[in-house]
Amino acid sequence: MNPADIAPTSHAWEIRATGLKVRVGRSRMAVDGLDLSLGTGVHGLLGPNGAGKTTLIRTLATVLSPTQGTLELLGESVGGTHEHRALRRRIGYLPQEFGYYKRFTVREFVEYMAWLKEVPEADIPGAVQRAVERVGLADRADSRMKTLSGGMVRRVGIAQAIVNDPSILLLDEPTVGLDPAQRLRFRELLQELGTDSCVLVSTHLVEDVAAACTDVVLFAEGRLVFQGTPDELAAAGGPRHAGESPLERGYSALLQGPGPEGGTW
């Protein structure tokens, strides 16, 4: 399936930020005045290390609270003093690193996460089985977590993120540790999920964006540098820019372009 063939199913914005600022520590503004709207589809979040991608995803997951500006998720305003329990039932989140009980089996761990997300008890067995199958771990469902390879653990992380059939799915570096065949299957899964969910994927792998994403968000120094299609990102670069593919050259060109005060990003 060509990612360009995946059209949003509605015109509503599942994620909308206006003037969003998020402070990390006492002084560093990791997200600095972000205006961003995302609807149904698969959106790739690109940017150099330290750009603020993880802070943004943690804020969208309601782990961090906005410092300033407005943030709406699924039509609900998100702020520091609100209780977001109901909203979190509709969000799936895979952090860069996630904790788990090593003695749990794969099935037990995903069941536990489904329970935390308040999936109805009668629906949990079926939801867990579907999630495990979608990440290709049905044959390891009864294996203990401590026996899994790093790539398998990552796939379990994806399974727990999708077990509640989220309306918003936030994935922070989900392909770390996956082998090439697993990454291909993951791209197919993203395309499936993006038909009726808003999926935001943070990654350093530009080729994953080209293969699976309908939209690209380029982030640098806490600010939005670019938002558009993969083809538009590729068109931003040229032969003089670093990179082995048109997308990588477009990425390099935009990061080398004028920054907020006339310098480079």
C-alpha cells in the first residue's frame, strides 16, 4: 500500500496545539511556541537529537503539562490541573524506554497494560490476542519477558500501545532494535493503524517516514521547521545537501535553512 493512498477519514483535528510551550527543568523551553494540527493518518516526527521530540510526545501523552499555550486532544483541552483519565483510555503511548516485570509473560504484561487502560474486562483477552498477533509475537505470547531479545521487547511495547485501539497513537523511536524484516512489517502495521487513528511516530530513520507516513513534521530547537508530505520534504533539498536519498537531502536542507533569528537551525 502506498502511504499517499491513505486519506484522513474526517476533517477533525485529533491533535491541535497553539503557541504550545513546555519547559524542562528551570529554564530550558524544550517546546517553544508550537502551532501544530494533526488529523487521521500517519505522521512522522523528525529532528536532530535534543530537538524536543520526546518532550512533545510526552506532553501529547499527558505525561508532561503545557507551560504555556493551548493543547487539545480529541477535542478536549489539556492543562496542568485537569484530570485526563478518560482521555488516556483513548491514547496509546510507547516511550523510548518502558519498564516491565521481567517475570511476566508477554500475554500477562499486555493484559496488565490493558487493565491499566481500563479496557472492559470481558474484552481484554481478545484485545490482547489481537495486539500480540499484530506485532508478530503470537508464538511467544507465553514466554517470559526476560527471555526476549531487545527487538521482541520493543514489539511487546508496540502491542501494549495498541491494545486499547487508541484514537491517538504516540510512538517514540519504535523501530529501535527491530531487524529489517520486522521494520517492514511494522511499516505495514502503521499504514493499517493510520486508516482510522492519528499516529505520530518519532524516528531518526528517514526511510521509515518515506515508506509509512502521509505527513512529515520536522522539529528543531523546540520549534516547527516544516510540515508537509514526504514528497514536499524531498523537494526541499538538492545535490549540494548532505544525504543519500532525496528525503535525507530535503531534511538536511531544511535544518540548514534560516533559523528564527537569521542563523541556521
